[in-house]
Amino acid sequence: MEVVVDEEKIIMSNKKFRIVPLGGLGEVGKNMILYEYGDNILVVDTGIMFPENDMLGIDYILPDFNYLLEKRHLVRGIIITHGHEDHTGAIRHVMEEIQAPIYATSLTRGLLEVKLARGGMLNRTVLNTVKAGDQVQIGPFEVEFFHVCHSIPDGVGLGITTPAGLVVHSGDYKFDHTPVDGWPTDYAKLGEFSGRGVLALLADSTNADKPGWTPSERVIDPAFDQVFSKAEGRIIIASFASLISRMQQVVNAAQRHNRKVAFAGISMVENAKMAQKLGYLKIPEGLQVNIDTALKMNPAQVVLMSTGTQGEPSSILGRLSTGTNRQFDIIPGDTVVLSSHPIPGNEESIYRTINRMFRRGANVIYEPIAPVHVSGHASQEEMKLLIHLVKPKYFIPIHGELRHLKQHATIAQELGIAEENIAVIENGQVVEFENGNLSLGDRVPGGYVFVDGSRVGEVGPSVVREREALARDGIVVISLVLEKSSGRLIEEPEIITRGFIYKRDAKNLLADARNQITDTINRGNGNIQNDIEQSIRAFFYNETKRRPMVFVTINRL
């Protein structure tokens, strides 16, 4: 069945309507898209991305929103579609620079409030609570919120009526017929949009390379029952701190198997408390205990829930795997469950964490072993259903690496959307609509902004490359004392190495290096520092086939 579009129902405008992706198109994470018409901007999502293995020392990555800062006075509102980090994590950084109201559903708002309060931004921010079915006017944008299933409750997609036409923004979604909260995606609303005529559909592409349908969240319940029935000691379940529906499933399993539940870690504890207050997490009285009480109980009567599913070294699970967690440690007989899917690029660190857990005596259960996690994103058949329901004139795949976007575009073509009506774009590539026609505009910055401790944007790609070089080949520091008038050596060169060569094996190599330095000084070509750095780099490469970073300091007496 081909997608047929009633173009007469699509509103035309003689002004340009622009879609500006700043994050989430070309990678998994840091989702952020701007909708721009005239002197008005609507921001959808402000997410972060976790660093890749080679991004040493980086805590997380923000979208480059310098383009938005230049037009901050035009921002009419910020919509957050749901509470996951890749859609909410940058909110504090954005709100430090921009004054605009935020619109979010109740649970998403609660998660945002936790983040904003930590950054001291809560009292300076206007937060508006919306719910699925609401309709809000934000500048020239009439936004309709519709419910979508995801791996967190209270997720919404958006129908955005602009002067140029109706745009449907799916957010993260899947078509789960038996969701944990009993609230399926709003098929009727999607069909209604189609009846009005949809100019463009922007749809989640995360699982575009996965055939079939994504399993329901319900399959996790029997998997948890099997884990709980077999575990003889403590059960430690790791998940994202924002995955409230997974918390509920753990609580339900604990109740069925007569175990107490404790949450470990600041973010997990704060989010659980907030979700209980709002009614999204229901814990029977007496079932929850604090972590200190849980650690004193019989291990067979306890389940702990923590963060760390992506192998983050600073997370509780990461510290448990290395024996550096202060509050408690892995004990032989523990069952550790990773209830999550690896974010692309994190596989190596996750499997390293799993291996360490096994070495410490834990039994580790993860997705390939048992269905303890299912994706919250649509697979190929659900993507086809969304396109059939919405019947857009233009299609723009979002949320995914380029391979995901390309595959999603192929699916759209198979359903009858013309190739010229599909825009596969990456961050920074502006899409423009004029008189109902799509064209590509100028590019704007759409790269990475690294967060390193308290520093935001101060560490760039060049610093990360230097860290890679230091980690790979180490560093050599050469200290020289020269006579000021003659330039001759007064003392033997001091050579300090770190991460380059084992000291016990370095005696002869460093002696030869000192001779090389002396020869270079004696030849004296004018720029002693530069000559020694080049000479020693070449010497060490010839001797070791490694290229340590070489620094020379000269004191003249």
C-alpha cells in the first residue's frame, strides 16, 4: 500500500519555515531540534550524549547551540518530549543562557525539576505542565501533544501546526499493544493528522535496522521472575535513573518474591522519590527500605537498584566492578542484572564491566542472556505503520546515526514516498519549506560541546586528541640547565617519562637519549628547544616505534 498525500489540505505560506537540527541526527543522543518561522523559534528537546571510548576525561557531550544563542531573543518556548537524558540532560546549560518557558508532561517536568534544582536554576525557570491531548499556542506554532509508548511513562509526540503546514514530530516511540502502564500510543490522533494533511513527518530512526516489531515491555516481567526465583543472594539491578517504568517492574517482582527494595545513588533515589510523589511509581508500604538497612539484611531478602548500565566508571555499577564503591561491594553469590541496551559506542566499556563483575564472584545477566530489557524504540514494521498512519508529503528521519537515517529513508521509499521528498540530513543542515516545497538551506554549527568536570566547551577536539596521544604513547619531559653566555650544558639532562617505558628497562635507552641531546646542543642550530624535541622524537621512534609527546624546558644560568 502506497502513502497517498492530499496536498490540497497542506497549508501554504510565502514565508520560509525552517527546521534546524542541532543534535540527534548523525548520532544516538543529544537530541535537539529547532522549528523556526519568521522571528519565532520553538525548541524541541535539549539532550546530552555519553562520550565514546576515545573521548578520555569527557563526562558528557552537549549539542552545539551557538546558533540558538545568537537568536535567543526569538525563542518562544522549549518542549521536552520525555524524561530520558538524551532529551533532557542539557536543560540546565540551555536555561543558563536562554529565558523561555518550558513545556513538559508531569513526570518529565518532575525529572527536569531535579536537574534544574541541582544547577540552582529551578527558581529562575518557568515550567508549564501539559498532558497528552492538550493543545498549546507557542508563538505562531500551535502544538498538539499526543501520547506515545516508550520505555519511560508520560512520553509525547507533537503535532505542530505552523503557517507553512502541519509537522508531526514523533519523539521516541514504539507501538506497544500491552504497555506496562496500560496506555498505548495514540493511533487515532495520528490518523487525524493524516486527515488534515501532513507537510512533514520527523520520525525516530534508532531501530531502523531492526526487522519486525519491538517486543512489549511486558516480556520483562517473566524474565525478572526467573531471575528472582533462581537468585540465592542479593539481586542488584542496574538501569537508567529515569527509567521509572523499569523501577515499577522491579518493585512488582520484589513483591512477588518477598524481597525488599532499596535504591542506590543520588539520581536513582531522587527520581524514585519524585515519581512516587507524582504517582508514577507505586511502592506498597513496607516494601522499600533505605540502602543502609538493606545492606544489613539477609542477602536473599534484598534487591538493590542502581545506575551504571553503560559501563560509566563513576557510576555505582562501574565502581562495584573495580571494588572502589564506598558504601558496599560485590559479594560472591550476588546476581547483577543489566536492564538496558548498550548505547552505540559503549559496548566495549559495558562488556569490560561485566567481565570484572564475574571476576568478583557475581552472576551477571544481560540482554543476550535473558530478556531483561527491551528497546523503547520502534522497529521496522512499526516505522512502516507510523508512515502509513500519518501519510506525510515529506519525510525526515531523525534520532540516529547516519546508517539508521539512511535505512529509515529506504523504508519510506518502499512505502511510496518519492526519493526527492525524503531529506536525510545531519546536525547543522537546515531544511527550509517555502510554498509547500522543501529545500536545503545553509549549514549552521552542529558539532560537539564537551563537558569536562565544571568546564563546558573549554575542552575541544584537539585536547581530546592530545589525551589520546598521551594515553597511547606517554610523555617525556626533558629539563636542561645551560650556561647563558655559551649555551653549553652545565648539568646532565634530566629526563622524566610517564606512560612511555617501564623504568627498570629505561636505563640504557635514556642514557642514549642524553647523548643524543648533548650532540644536538653541541651542533647548535639556533633553536635548541625545537631541535631537541624533533631529534628526541625521531630517536625514540627509531628505538621503540612509539611516539611519546616530548617537552623540553631550558633554564639558562
